[in-house]
Amino acid sequence: AVVSTQSTGETYDFTSQIFSLGYCPKDDWVAVGMESCYIELFNVNKSITEKYQLQKHESSVLSLKFSSDGNWFVTTGKDNQMNIWTTPHGYNAYQSQEAASVLGCDISEDDRFIITGSGDKKATLYEVVY
């Protein structure tokens, strides 16, 4: 299959380098994880002007992943933290501390599990309980 893309010409400015970002599969929310420890959550739909700045990380936000239903997302950071946030308002629903910087994350297709990979060469599996 051949894939073709074209820029919309839209750009968004931030106050810090972008280390991670994700597009919510529900609605048009985008979450941006930055070097500065902040996460910015905004809607690319021009009719929705809400924008949220989230902070729980104490250092750079290294990875970010939305759940398949779009109701929440995960962030990981250089500060050894993994956080779960609600979409779109950014309520911090869960926080976990690992032994080393959490470099990456992924979520199972059914949203039941989160896996993280850290600087101490370990992967940690979390079960999501509603």
C-alpha cells in the first residue's frame, strides 16, 4: 500500500523542546510531553479553545501513549515516574515510581495492560484496574 501525506500548514509553538506526543483516538486532543517536565493537552479543532498544562513529572517527559478508547493516556519520564492521566482534563489518576528513568511505554490493544521500559534494562508490566 502506498501512503501519502500532506502538511496542513498548521504549526503549534511551545516553550520547551518536545520529547513525546500523541494524538487521541477519540476527538481531536493532542498531548505533548516536553523537556521542561510539563505536558500540554490541547484540541486541534479550532472551535474548542480549551488547553491544559499538566505537571506531575519532575524532569523531562520521555514517552506518551493514549489508550485505544482515548479516555486516558500514560506518560513516563526521566524522573523515574509513570503517570496515568484522564482525557481531556488531565486529572492524574495514577502515579508510580520506578528505580530508573522510564524511557518508553506502550498500552495493550484492550487497554488492560501498560508496559514500561527503563534505564536499568527492565520492563515493568502494569495491569489497569477500573
